[in-house]
Amino acid sequence: MTDLTWNSLLTDQLTWHWTNQLRDRLADLTDDEYFWEPVPDCWNVRPRGTGTAPVQAGGGAMTIDFAFPAPEPEPVTTIAWRLGHVLVGVLGARNATHFGGKPVDYESYEYPETAAGALARLDAEYAAWTAGVESLGEAGLARPCGEGEGPYAADPMARLVLHINREMIHHLSEVCLLRDLYAHTHREAS
């Protein structure tokens, strides 16, 4: 029996999903799909000054829609919005806090203007996250997350890794579902 290493098991969970269920499904994402709003009043990533959400955050030409507190029910979010959330709140902030990445926040982030730009950033953030997790080793997984994780500061890094795995699988599966809906609502008439 080989030695059980939690580090490789935690990394493999996300890597398997990325390789076998996700990344190939995003390869040909178009700009139209990226910004597509399947229902009225979606939250999206929009050119600066064109949004209607109470909060339009972003440091570049594009902003992301938000509200604090979020309305009930919360608006449906687009692929661009979901990828923006993954790039900033899921991977970007954690890469910055734990693995030497550039600090990011929703207010100053320069959101991608194209699907290709978003996917390139997603690939880079994913690579940084997985390399960072791999570098932790068993001792690193046991250490506390630290101040950058707010109320979870005392929790072990392994808990954060599991949380990020859930967030990635959850949100990127939603992106795949939106792609399926887009494909079925934009079929060319036979």
C-alpha cells in the first residue's frame, strides 16, 4: 500500500474535474455566450457606465454588477459574471493571500472584455492555485489559513482547499449549464 498523502488527494479532486469535465467544454466559448443574458435583469460584466445594478465594481473598461445586500431573489448571473467571481473572489484573492499572487478585489479588478481573455486568466489563476496547493505539503495543509481568511483564519489550509474545490466545481458547472442553455436556445432553424 502506498503512503496516503492528503495533498495529492486534494489536488487530484479539482484537477480531475478540470481535466475531465470542465476545461475542454470551455475551449470555444464565444463572446456572445460570455455576455449572454438568459433572462431579464441578469447580473453581468458590462462596459463601464452601462450597468443598472446598485454596485458596478471594476477598475477598467468593464464593471461587474452587485448589490449589498443582494436582492431576493438574487439575479441570475451570466457566464462573464460567474467567471469574474471565480477570477477575483475564488482564485485570485486566495492566490494573492497564500501563494504570492497579485492582490485583487472586486472594486479595482480589470474584468476581461472577451471570453478568450477570461479563459486565459482562468487558466493562469487555476495553474497558480494548483501549484500553490501542491507546494503546501502535509504540514502546510495543517497550518491555519491566517488573517486573510476572516472568520476562517484559525481553520487549517486543508479546509480552504476543500472550499475552493467546491466553489470551482460548483461555479464552473454552472458555466457549463449556461453554455448548454445557450446552445439549445440559439440553434439555427433547420
